[in-house]
Amino acid sequence: MATPVTRTLSINGTTHTVSVDDGTEPLLYVLRNLLGLKGPKFGCGVAQCGACTVLVDGVITRSCVKQLATLNDGDSVTTLDGLASSARPHPLQQAFIARQAGQCAYCGNAMIMGALGFIEGRIAAGNRAVPSEDEITQFLSGESSTSPLVYLCRCGSHQRIVSAIQQAAKEMLS
Amino acid sequence: MTTTTPKATTPPTMSRRRFLARAGTLAVAFSLAPALSQSLATQARAAGTATTAGNDMAVDSWLVIGSDSGVTIYSGKVELGTGVQTALSQIVAEELYVDLNQITFVQGDTSLTPGDQGYTAGSQTVQSEGPKLRIAAATAFQTLLGLASQQIGVPTQALQARSGQIGIGHNLNRARGYGQLIGQQQIQLTSNPNVALKSPSNYTVVGTAVPRVDLPAKFLATFSYLQDLTVGGMLHARVVRPAGRNASFVSLDDSACAAVPGFLQVVQRGNFVAVVASDEWAAIQSAKALNVTWRQGPPLAAEGNLAAELRDPANIYQSGPSVAPVGDVDSALAGASATLQADYFTPFQMHASVGPSCGIADVRGAPDPATGIQATVWSGTQGVYPLQGAIAGLLGLPTAAVHVIYVEAAGCYGHNGADDAAADAALISQAVGKPVRVQWMRQDEHGWEPLGPAMAHTLRGGLDSKGNVVAWDHTVWTPSHSGRPGGNPGNLLAGQEIGALPPALGAPNGSGTRNQPVNYAFPNIRTTENAVANFAMAPGTGGRLATAAPLTYTYPRTSSLRSLGGFSNSFANESFMDELAAQAGRDPYAFRLSYLSDPRAVAVMKAMAKQAGLTGKKPSAPSGMLSGRGIAYLQYENNLAYLAAAAEVLVNPASGVVRVTRVVVAHDCGQIINPDGLTNQIEGNVIQSVSRTLKEQVAFDANGVTSVVWATSANFPGTQYSILHFSEVPAVEVVLLDQPAAAPWGAGEPATEIVPAAVGNAIYDAAGIRLRTIPFTPDLVLAALAAKNG
């Protein structure tokens, strides 16, 4: 039987109380359908592509398999929708636009949110070096020491994505 | 520039008459359909430069300038993630002297863009639409120039234009905006094919790397893909597809669905079964809870034996020459000093969009009294008109009662599940009487999207005593590459599930034989196509009609995947070209050049050779690895873009893993509209094609596709459909050869074709093994190495 769940979360800095009839409902559908956010996308539903990536308390999370019941009251969720300040886009968004790092760009959420977690994770671990292209590539392939998650792009914008992430990292680390 | 998507809840009622009849506008009518262009041209010639667009039948597109000087283009062509919208806007901005942000596209809407403009596909958009938009924009500009001359009181020669204003001299003195020039007039023009056009040497927008207009919103999460669209009062549905490709419905038990909060009802018609719920998660859970009993039908052909199965005469519905033969191949082969024969094979492959297909439909019980619209459908389709007709047939409505609105979805790369998802939504909405959104799950997309066909080839070649090619003979076996809706519900998955049948298989239309002919000057050439049917054929119909419903599939359903037959045909041709060169003891580069005389062909070969460093040593290999370099050449569709490529690979003889490290492409597609957009397209084609070459193969069993997600896992054991990871992506270097005075040709597909043979030839160079089956998996490489080493 479905178990209703209510959580009070900080989503992109704003407090929201969300209730679902079935606590196994993934965060992805809560964000998209209850809160109307467009950043996180449905891609596979099995955590294999990255389209749904968000940060939960700074941790890279595949929201398509993250059940709302497994979140705690007070958890902080960051989505692509919340990256830009009112004044200007986030350095990652700026770099992706500058490098034209997408074609259909449906994977843009995956790449930007994954990269944000990657770079902020390095900073939190005391590593302020700009990641090399190889390090970024390994991260996005699920081959880094910190994350087994894979990020998929079908249009073939890979070179531009890696370059954009490195460009943004330089600004974020300066 | 902005893209408008009509508000979902209020189907647009603005007719072409209404916006043409508005005061304070200048409208240029033109046609994007080839047959109509002819009549329009005739009409325009008869009437002179500025005519009244009196004959609506000859018109299917408009360029409209309003009182705010803004330009709106009503076009059936749609943005498919390739930057087409940006390129077309550049063309208009150039001829009309406006800024890109003054241009609005209304695209792909059966009510706003009247006339059937077919599909956005096959790299055709820029090359076929571009010149027509250019003429329409120039027609508008010449009229505005005339108005300015009258109103400002100076000859047109004294006037200049910029950003939607015309004035005197460079500083635009006494400038008047286009809206001011039009005033309260209602000006209707017909595109004038003889209008004065801007010289390419004066271009300031075309040929420059203008950033894509659609990308910022996509990265800022403010863009609405189809998957993000919501319609007031819409319900969520999931389709429960049959347990097998040929399975039929027996019964269902929905008692467990009642425990799902939000579950509403089951819709079942024939083999079409769906669940409807008030929210998306409830729909997903209801689909899992629904228990359907299916009866399995006849098995599909065995995957492991496909290359032979495709050649089974029982499945071939038509055979014949692909193009007119040259010379006498049989005699030339009989007289050759040496002959060579080789079989090639490429498997079923997927479009595999990262965003699974979605469809939204609002089917009412009666037509709207004002518009006559009864069904509104939002779709990522490549063609709103062909889908409109197919949906009408599916729902049993007149075509005019169906309104199809294109909304951009994730990249499609051909005919993927977009049309099928729209049909699903329409059928369910009709049954429940409310708007319905159907989001395909990943397993739906991988399991049911129309696939790129598997293809088999036999090539034979003859050499004379000096190593010259005297005969070339290419026979291909291919299922259909043309399964698009085409106005027929039997081409839609849901349609087939309720008993509709596909139309009679047409004569081969060149899609399976794309780039099967070669552009080499051989004295004797023969190309033959064997068209293979995907489903059981009815006796007594000339072998062209499906058996009576239900349709019985022999192979999975197929349709158009990027470059159609070109990927497989070019793989076979350009691999065999290397085989002949090796047999003749000739260098593959010089061997190809000796059969090419077209200066543009020679130019791309030389540009590729220079960039790739062909005359130098091949790259060194790390310890334990083998390195190699291979090349390929082709002219897209034999008369469009010229391409030459070099691929560098590393082969690990212990693991069998092939890594493509570098791909150089020299590319001449005529006039370049946007060099960065073009480079982006070529990079994308190359990387996607490397993925198809090294990794991609649909796995299926007797009942259907079994590779339904991206990677093998505990929940998804067995082979899955994997695509290239970042760590497997080569460095791609693009050399563009611009032809400013030539026609612009499309670049959405050509580079897809050039990759597989270049990689295969590089593997031969590295390891001395000739791989004739795609994908080049580690198992295939290890088997070939073992065979070579005996």
C-alpha cells in the first residue's frame, strides 16, 4: 500500500512543503509536476543517463530514483532552475552558452548539474585545482574515484561540454 | 528572436486570411513546396514584382512585417536541435536588413503554417528552404525600399538599411522604421523569383558564427521542451505495450491498480492497452500494477543469423538496379586479372534520444464551433501534416478537425517514437474525453521506437593487370527506411495495435540505396537493391501488401535513422575500396584520387590529407597497443556535400577494445551560413557515428527488442543498448571548405556516413584485420585477430 509522505524542503533557496500520496514517488516528479521546475529532465528512470541530476545538500543525486520518502525535512535541493542569480547566469551556464555546448541540449541539465557537483565537491575536499580535461572526461564517464555515475549526450557535443566545464571551473575557482 | 508556441489551452484561431488582412502589415506569400514554387513563380512573372496573393492554393508560407518592424515567419519547418532556426533567421536578417532579435518563427503548426511542407529531415532544410526565404525577404525589402524612396523623397540609390530602418547614407539620416513605412497600409506581395538579391560579398550575417538563438534558454532552464509542456486539466497515461512484437491481447486484470492513489482507468482497444491516472507517478505505478495476458504470435527472425536472413528470397518484395548501370560488369569481371568479393553487415540501430518520446493530445467529443477543431495534438514530430492525416485516420475524424502543433523535443535523428507517442495520447484522450499526456519510459523508447534497418551487402570488384579497377558491383539487402506517418494510421504503432495496416510497400525510393552508388570513375559499375519486407506479405498482392490484420512482423519495425542507408552503404563501399587498393598494392589515398576528377572532390581529399598529416608517419602506439590510420571519401547522395575523413585508432590486441582517438573531416557543403553551427553539426555527426560504429546494436529475441536501457544492471541483465561515453570520444577536427557563390547544402547527415569505413580501414592499418560487420566490438576484434594468427 502506498504511504503518504510530506517533506519540507529548501528548493533553490525557497522553503516548500510537498506532499505525495505515495512516498516512493521519485523527487524528479515532485520537482517537475508539483513545483513546475523545468531543469531536471526525465531521461531513463534508472539512473543511467544523468538527465534528472540535482544536488541534495550539495550531493549529486539522480532524482529519477531518489524517493521523496528518503529525503529529510530541511534538506536543500538545488536544480538548474535555481543556478542563475537575478543578475546573471551561473558561470557554468555562461560557459555552456559561450561554447555553444549543446545541440538539442536536452542533456544540458545533466552536464551542468553534474559539473556543479563535481567542482563544488572538489572545492569542499580542499582541491582548488582547475580540473584537467581528462579529469572532467573521467568524471562524466563514471570513471572518476568519486563517482560511478555516467552522463550521456546523444547529439555529440562532448568536446564542447568538456571545454565549457573547464572554462567555468576556472572562473569558479578564481 | 523568439519562438512562439501557441498557448496550449486555447487552440489558435488566427487564419492566414486574418493576418494577411490586417492593416499595418506587409506580408510576402511564398511556397516551400517544390510543385507550388513553380506555379508561384509563374504567377509572379505574370503579375510583375509586387502582386496580390490572390490565390491561396499557391501559397504555404508567409513572411510578415508588422507595425513594430518585427518580422514573423510562418514556416512548417521545425527546429530539431540542429540549429536550423538560427541558420534560416540569418538568411532573413541578411536580405531584409533586420537584427536576429527582430525575427520570430512560428513553426510547425497545421493551423498557422498552412500547406504541407513535408518533413524536416534528410539535411534538406537549409538547402531547400534557405533560398526561398532569401527571395521572400528580398521581395519584402525591395518594396520597403520603394516606400522609403517615396516617403523620404530621395532615389533608392541614396538609401541604406540597418536593423529594420531605412535612411539616407551610412548614418541613415531621416530614417524610417519598417513599421512606419508600412503605416496603415495592408500590403500583400508574392515572392518574386527575379528580385534583386544581396551579393554574397556584402554579407555581414550569413557566413558568420552567430550563436544559436535557442541555446541560452535551454541552459537557463527556461526553455519548454515538449516534455515540459502542460495543458490545463491534462491527465497522465502510460501505454502497456504487448508482451511481444506479434503478441495479441487476451484479457486484463486491473484489480491491483485500485490500490494506486490517483489511478483512474484502463483504456483497451485491440492490442492497445493504456492506464490513465491523475498524476504521472500514479500512471507509472498503475502500468506496473496492471496484469495483462497476451498470446504470443509468430517469432521474429533470429538475431544471430540476420545477415543470412536478410538475403532470404522469401522476404524480398522487390529487386532491381539502384541506378542505371555503367558498362558491362559481368564481362568486365570475367575479363579481370584479379577479382575480389566481400560481404558486409550493419545491425539494427536506434535513434536512442536521451529524452524519450512524449505526446499530448486533447480530443473533444465534438468539433469547436468556431474552428472546426476536435483534436489538438502537441508533438515533436518531423512533419505536422503527415501526422495530422495519420491521427485523423486513427481517430476517425476529418483531417481538418485535427490540429497538430510542433513543440521541440529532445534530439530525434530521424523518425523516432515522436509520432507514435502522439498517436498514443490521441487515442487515449479520445477514450477518456480529457487532455492526456503520454511520456514514454526509457524501456518504451528503446523497445518500440522505429529502428534503423539492419543491412547486408555483397561487393565484387575486378582489377586489371596494372591494378586499375575495371568492375564494381554492389548488391544491398535492406528493410524499409521509410515508415513515417504519411497520413496513414497503419504507420503508427497505436494504429497497428488497433488493427490498421501500413500502406502497400512502395517502389524503392532511394532511401535504402542512399550513397550505394559511388562517384569514382570506374568503367563498369552496377548497383542492385533488394528491398526486404519487415512483415509477412499477403499472397496475391504482388508481394507488396501486408497480410490481413494483425500485422505479423518478421523483423522489428524500421524507419528513417540519420543518413538512412548511407551509413551502411558507405561503410561497405569505402571499406571495399581499401580492400581493392590493398589487392592492387596501392596507397588508399592515391588509389581514390586516381578515380576522382571533380575539383571539389580533390580539394576535400587534399584538405583532409593536409590536416591529418597523411604524408607523415602514423601516430605512435603506447606499449601493447596497435595504432592505425584509415581514410574515406564520399559525396553525400552522390550530388551534394563533398567529404573526406581520416580516422586514427588504437587497438588493444589483448582486450580487443578499439579506441578512436582522432577524426579529421574535410567538408564542402557549398555556401556556409553559420560556420560554428556547421562545425557543431559535423562534430555531432562524427561522434554519434563513432558510437554507432563501435558500440551500437539492437538486441532482440523471438518476441522483440531486449536491449531496453543504456547499461546492463541487476534489474536489466543481458546486453543493453550502450552509446559512446565521454572517455571514448575522439578528438574531432573539422576543415570547412566554403563556397560563398555556390548553393548551400545541408550538413545534418553527411558526416555520419564517412566514419565507419574510415575507422574500419584504420583498424586494418593497425592490426591487419578486415572487419566487415558493425559494431566493432571487442569480441569481433579478438575473433578476427585469432583467425589472422591462425
